[in-house]
Amino acid sequence: MIANRHMAGEWMFKKTIKIRNGNTLVNYEIYECNACGEEIEEAWPRYEDGNYHLCIGCAFKMGKIDDKTFLRFSGIGISNAHAAVNLNGEIEVWIGKITPPWKRNNKQQRNSPEYNAWRKSVFKRDEYTCQDCGQVGGELNAHHIKSFKRYPKLRLKQDNGITLCVSCHRKRHCKVGGAGV
């Protein structure tokens, strides 16, 4: 193993190790992502511009590669898969419509698989029981404790949901200012 090497303050590569290729030992370089510091083996996909190296995630976040390239090099070979950087600066991958989940209108979001999974998780946690009157089963609603409209980052957080029967759900909305709150 050769220790870390620098050239005039730039990372040429982090280290070189010897690996066996048949009966021969060959040099194998390990780079360091200039953005996040992640180690990138020479055989792994990476973005390279001279001595500047980026892991695939950082290259995508910085706009150096497009979403299809990111998905291909990440091993996601689904034709209707999409990727984008969300409001928190994280890469989000989804299947289906090209519009990112965080840019969909309220109706589109309420009809999404993620939203339906959230509802089911709230119902399951609450054992399909209205948390106000105790009704078990029947027509139930997953109510957002903090408003769906005003708190978009909390829309799919299970602890921001509560199971209510239709009647109790109406009462909750009447108390706080009506539907759409």
C-alpha cells in the first residue's frame, strides 16, 4: 500500500493498493470524492475531470451527470424510474410519473403509492380504530395532525397521522377551521 499522495493541494488519488490479477500483482487506485470524501475504487463509476473526482451521487447533485446516467450507474435499470434532488438536498428515486413527488399538486400526492402506504401504516398502527370515539373498522380516514397543506414535509410521517371515523374527522376539521386545513 502506498500512502496518501497529493499534488499541489489537489487529490491525485487517495491510495494505491496491490491486487492480484492472475499471477501478477497490479496497482489498483482508490480515489476520494472531492465533495463528500467517500472512497471510490477505480473500477466503480465516478465522475472525473482531471484530478477532480466525484462519486456518482455528488456528480448528480452538482449537475455533472443527468438522472438517467445516475440511475444506470447506480444499478437501477427500470425504464420508468426517475431521480432528482429533493428539498432536503437528498437524492430521491421514484417509479412512475416524471414529476418529482415533492412537486406534485395535492390531488396527485393524495393519489400516490407513497400516500396510500402512509394511510395504511396509520390505520395499522392504530389497529383500525378511531382514536376519538373508539369505532373499530368501518369507513376510516387518516387525518393529518399537522395540516397536509401547511406542513408538506410532514405529509408522509406516520406520527403526523391519526385514524378517525368519518364523523370524528368532520368534527376535527370543523374545530380547526373547516376542510382543507
